[in-house]
Amino acid sequence: MNTNKTITRSNRPLILVTNDDGINAQGIKSLTQFLLPLGDVVVVAPDSARSGQSAAITVNVPIRMAQVDEQPGYKAFKTSGTPVDCVKLALNVLLADKPDLIVSGINHGSNSAVSVVYSGTMGAVFEGAIHGIPSIGFSLCCFAPDADFSVCGEVVADLCQRALSQGLPNGMALNVNIPDTDCIEGIKVCRAARGKWVSEYESRLDPFGRPYHWLTGHFENAEPDAEDTDEYWLARNYISVVPVTPDRSLNDIDNRIHNWMTD
């Protein structure tokens, strides 16, 4: 297969799609169907689940890529890399033209609050923002592999059409979480709730009596009553839209840090 920037723009918007649950996940299949009416879709996704990869890139082994499907207005590729690798490969190897939009997901499970730091779904979104491409990550608050993603269709189509027609502020991306309910109350632009994951590992014994540790835990909201956070509105069946940026520096440097540096 010749993968030397063979994909060029048609007269429709060019949309790059990826995820961290893998090329065969139901979430990315549903996302693709929601996006096909909006433009030409190129899917570049990991060959298997890469959850929790954040912004990881592959640096010590070759990355393999293979085309797995092609239809009018649609091409799909799987890779051995991470979600960020998928975006980098698409931009550097496959696409002759810069995509109009990058969409990641739909993730199986929430990426609200501090989970955005660990999320491979959002790592791909941040990579898009670094390149100045409007980028959105979508997550459904349901971890089931056979989750019903139909509830996501309307908000995916609406926000992606807005991003295509209006763009996003340079360097800004969107983290969109959708509650797992048929009774969506609305949509709220908000901030990520502060908190942390606790009781993160469960210690067990394998069949040979050797100890190992399994990642588990639960999120502990440090501000459950704050009415401007994603966790608050998701709990009330609202879709949360959190503007995010790969630049994690504070916009307003606290005077206490200046004093700390000069004392």
C-alpha cells in the first residue's frame, strides 16, 4: 500500500477521526456514521485498545499501518501506535491536505474532570490543537462495549458542524461528555471538576500464588456542590462541554509564585 500522502481534499470538508478504544470499537463506528453527512471521513485508529495513553507517542519500535476499509467519502486505517501516533501519521504520511476537523471518540466511558489528563481520546485532541486544527473529543458515560451511542448523534452533528463552519479559537479544543441516558436535559459549557482517583489498585494473587496489582479505583470529587463543573452537570443529565488547551500553564501567574521565587 502506498501511504505517501495519497489522500487529497474533495469539495467536501475533510474530517480526521481517531480514538483510544481501537478501530473495532462501537464508539468509533457510531461516530463515523454521525460524521459522514458532514464531509469526507478518514479514520486512523489503533488496532486495539489504547486507553489511558494520554499524549504518549511511540519512540522505540516501528509503527505499522494498514488500510482496512474504503467506501465513497470514507477510508479507514489501523495502526500499531497510540492515538497521538494516529494523528501524527495522518498529518505526516496520509493526508496531502490539512483536515478541517479532528474528532476523537466516541469514548466508552467518561473523560470528565481529571480523567482528561490520562485520556488517550483527549491526547489525540490536544495533538490536533497543537497543529491549529479544530479538534473535539466525545465520550459517553458508559463503559459497556455494546453501549447505545444513538444518544450522541445530535450533539456530535451539531458541534462538529459548528466547528466546521465557525472554527474554534486557535489552540482551543473541546472535551464533550454525554450522560448515559435517553433523557438529556440540555448542554452546559463548564469547567473540569477538581478531584482525584482514589483506591487505585487492587492487589491479587495469580493462579500460581504470585502477587499482582490491577488498576481500579473511583473518582473523588473535591467540589461536589460547585455548579460550574462537568461532574455537577453530568450528574443532572446534561451534556458537558469543557474548553481545553494543550498549554497547561496558568494564564494569570499568582503573585505568590513571584514572591516564592524572589524571597
